[in-house]
Amino acid sequence: MYVKLNGLIYSAVIILAMLLFSKLVSSPFLTLSLVLATIYMGLAMAWDFSSGLTGYINFGVSFFFGIGAFLTGFLSFVHHIPIGLTILADLALGISTGALFSVPTLRLRGPFFTLLSLLLPYIASSFILSFWTVLGLPTIGYYNIGRLAPSTFDELVLVSLFDLIILATLYALYRSHFGLVLRSIRDDEEAALNLGIRTFRYKALAFSIAAGVMAAMGGAYSSVSTFAGIDAFGLTFLLFPMLIAIVGGVKRILGSVPASYLVIVLSQYLNLYIGSATLVVFATLAIALVLITQPMFLQTFLRRRIKFE
Amino acid sequence: MTMLLSVKDITKSWGGNRVLDRISFEMKADTIGLVGPNGAGKSTLLNIIAGIIRADRGEVYISGRNVTALSAQQLVRIGLTKTNQIPRPFRTLTVRENLEVFSGLRGRADVESILHMTGLYEYRDIYPQALPFGHLKRLELAKALACNPGIVLLDEPLGGLSSNEAKTLIKTLKDIRKSGVSMIVVEHRLWELFSLVDEVVALDRGKKIFQGTPEQFQADRAVAEAYIGGTEG
């Protein structure tokens, strides 16, 4: 069967189908796994938008995710601000922090940006550890954070809607002149510079938008888990989004949608059945998958039946 | 109005080696050839004019305005672009997208017309890796035209082309000249170049040794000695 569908519509259909699937199966574990998958989906799309399109590899995903989680924790726990508003505040914090970090680092070429971005989560987690130690508080982080919605399924609906907005926005930018410039930067930044493109502005804007999405996803995560702890700055929130983007097909944005469900739900169930060995098994599977099928795996596979536009 | 360019006392050294020594010239025609043996400093001069590298001393003027301190990005916005000797297409963008990237930098470029003019229209939706070398050279030119330039600096546009391809490209360059775009062309293939340009500037080991018409160039003894290693009789 050959079906011609717009890639964006196709991705939206997958998200809605997963909502329906969760409703029909009605398994709390599956619903929670899908919530996590939708949170990672946002992170992966944001990472692919800034790093996949420009070629500037950003290892600071968990920094922006962590500051979003902590800001939501602070605003919700201390000031009892509704979660919807705290996520908007996370978005603003992520964008402004991303812009602040871009100014000195994105002027650097080569691996320097990547190395500096790698330091960010370590600096932030060290700062938070010191801060809590000075205050002498027993638990590092915020707990009893307000929930996004009364039930896990409602949370899945809300995060899925948020993902749809992110997906439509990032995909529109990807298809616009802005996206063309980002792709030209990845191909040959010097050639673009010499023909008049002010590449720094484009890179900084892409990076800041991505940082905003990452922080908002951090806020959503802390609300779903009702806790914002130091683990929000952990490697998990860097490695999984990158893996999802690679499995889905780097530079495509849309590939992150099916890939996030596949990777996260699979890792959640592996964790359920084989416990701490999950990471080893999952990492081996992921490496094998990428090595054997190449980074275009999922999209290439799906193209056999469905034509993307 | 045709944009004209002049350079005054351009000097540049690399690691103590003077590669350009007080080069001055003024474009009197809208298309000039910049020639000289290998190592004469032609490409370095072109890169200095384009704002890609800085001269140690000297000034560059476009239509009387001193543009020495401007960056490549600023120069593109006032109408000066440069093509690369070896084509550098954006490989993940189609031919059309390669042009659209630059559209809007200096007014909206007519991408369709540029594709037609450079003979790339039928290849507009394919990726550059599928293009033969001659078409990549054309794409390099088309990218420069997409910036809506007043002056284009062409670094060896005929390099690596067959004589038929070169002839077609010369015809395209003549059409571009007719549309009001000035050109400075660095080229080793003199006979083809002379059919395009009205004026020639010759460099040898960083010094200007000649400026005049192609006919005067062919009759100049000093040029012949420096450029092709002496003349008979």
C-alpha cells in the first residue's frame, strides 16, 4: 500500500494514535511510559533543531532541562503558582539562558562550543549542591510540586498537545528560510559567512529556542514526577534525546516522534523486566540499531510505505 | 548605475613573505581580468577586496566609498560578492535552495531568472552531488548572483572546465555583464578571458606590472617576460 501523507500530519497522527492506544489499553505503567516518551520527544526535537540542523553539538540539554525543573519546583512549591504558568516561566528562562550562553560560545568554531556546553550541567548541579548544603536542608530539590493534571492520562494529553505545538513550530521553522540557513551552516559555515549570512544570529536564535523547549520540558517532568531533584541535570536527559534524534534521523525533526515512543517505551519495559541490566542491554541494542541501520533508520523504513513531503 | 572598484596601496605579508606590495588600480571598465603566474597574489588580493582577509596596509573603494574596514557580510550587503575557485555548494540543499539561502540579503533575488541565466533551471530540484563539475561551477556563480550583487569577484571560473563548457560559461558571463553587474575575473586561461574583459591587470610576485587592454597586454614585453618567461627575438 502506498499512502501519500504530509510528514507533519503523519507525525500528529502518531501522537494522537498513542493517546488513543493508552486510553484503550488503560495500563498505568504504559500511560506513564508514554508521558515520559512525550517529554523526551520535546527534548529530542529541540536538540535536533539546534544541533542536528546546524552541526553544533549541544551537550547542555540536561542543564536547560534541570533549570526548568528547578524553576517549576521553586515557583510551585514556594509560591504555589499554577503549573501552566511555571512552564511558561521555564520557557522564558530557557530562552534567555540559552541566549546568554550563546553570545560567548557560538562565536567559537570546532569542538569548543560542544566542550563548553558539556560543562553546563556539572556547573549547575555543583552550584545547587553547594547552595542546599549551605542552607542545611535535608532534601536537595523541591518536592510536592503541583501536578499538571489530576490523572496521568490527562497529563499525557497535555504534554502531547504541547509536543504538537512544538512540532508544528519547529517544523515550520525548519521548512522556512531560517531552516535553510541553519542547514547551510551545517554544510559549510564559512561559505555561508563569505556570501553575507550572519551565521551567529541564526545559530544563537536556534540554540535559544531549543533551550526554551528543553527548560519547559524540565518543568513538565518535575510536575509529572512531583519532584525536582539533582538527577534532572543527569546524563539520562542528554543521552536519550540524542539517541532518539539519531534513531529517528538527524536533521528531520519529525523522526523524533516515532523514535521517542520506540526508545522510551522499550527502555521502560526493559527496566521493568530486567531491572538494572536495562542500561547495558538497551545501550547495546541502541548501538547495534544505529550501526546496522544507519542514522536514517526509522524514516527510511517508514518511507517504504509512506511518502513524506 | 555600474559599480566600480579601486584599490590603493594594498600590502599583505604572510610570515614575513610579502605577497602583495602596494597594489593600486582603478576599474576603468565594468569587466576586468586579474592575471599573473601562480603565486602572483591574485587570490589573496581577491580575498582582501571581498573582506575575507585583512590587508596589512592600503584601502579598497567601491564607487568612491572606502570599504576597507567592512567584513565580507557587510560587503555583500552593499553589493560585492565573490565566488570560490573550488565550488563549495551546500550539499544537503537542492540547487534552488542553495540560491534561496541568499535571497533577501540585498533585496529579493529573482531565483528563477538566475537559474535560467546560469543554465541550472532543469537541475533546480536535485542535490549538488549529482551535478557534474561544470554545473557546480555554474552553481557557484548562481549563488553569488542570488545576493543581487553590483560587483562579482570570480576566482578562476573556467578552472577545470572543458573548452565547450568554458565557451558556454563565457557567454553566460557576458549576459551577466549586460545586466549591469561589474566583474573582476581571476583566470589563467587568457584567450578565453580576453574575449570577456575590456581591461587587464597583471601581477607578478606581489607587484602590479601591467594595466591596460587585452591587446596592449599581448604586446607588452615586460608582461611576456614575467608571465611566460621571456620572448623570442
